[in-house]
Amino acid sequence: FSVLVLAHAFALGRSCEPIRIGRLAGHDRDADSGMCPCGSALRSQMSDAPPSPSRRSLLLIEDEAVIRFVLRCELEQRGFEVTEFADGQGALKGFRSDPTRWLGAFVDFLLPDTHGDELIEQFLELRPDLPVVLMTGDCDPDAERMAKERQFPILRKPFPLERVRPLLADMVRRAND
């Protein structure tokens, strides 16, 4: 299934227990409500244990709300704390507050206020060992070049959620090395 197909299924009212939504883009407070489908049911199926509590936070920078919602739910179901942003400026501000907090980042290549490659470069200036997954819906040669040079995995939208799981396992391994 694609992310969009899954999002539509969730929007039709399928939900289980409420779980923490994470931070809303552009806001300095946690959301008061919200549901992610099947929160705890999938946590128990996780093959790799999440990293230590001090390093279980992930950045999610994506301007498309539906993709952000579905990916955030997948990440939270796997036991990670997710802080999401819809633009690069807010993401950079959040990252700068504590660069060592983040296990990794999922970054969209085309954001409303910047290109993902520029944002990633700023992240890496502050934290060179940060694992990054580049997401894109386009076949942009700049995205291809950056991913190849930096050896970043690329998630091409729409993507099946099964593609996210090995990327998370790799982030966990790198954090534990």
C-alpha cells in the first residue's frame, strides 16, 4: 500500500488507542489530542528494540500533512518520539535546540521555504554523524546527487511503510555503535 492509500483508510475512522502525537510544526507545545491508528498493537511487533531513552527522538520534516501523519504514526508505533515540522526554518530551530537529542531525521527534499539538501547540510554542520533519510516525490538530479554523495537512503513518495522499517533498524544500529 502507498502512504496515501493508508492515510485514506485511517481517515475513514479506523483508530485504536490514542498515542502521543509529538510536536506540531511551528508550535512549541505538544498537541492536546489526536489518534494514531493501532498505537500499541504494532509496538510489540518491532524486531529491533528502540535505542536508549536518551536517543529515541526522530525529526520528521515534511510539508504534506497526510504523509507526515502516516509516517509519524508508523514511527511512534515503533516506539519513537517524533517531532514534526512542515518547513525547514522550524526544523532547524528545533534541531539547534539540542543536536545530540536526535537519533535521526526524515527530510523531504522540496519544502516550502528551503530545499532539503540545504537543511540537511545545516544539520550536518552541527552534527556530522546524524543519520538522514531523504524523501522525495520527484526525480530531482540534485536529490540523487546528494543521496549518492552522502550515502543517504531515498524514500520515493508514495512509499510503502515496509520501506521505513529497515531504515529505522539502521538508525538504531548506528546509535548503538
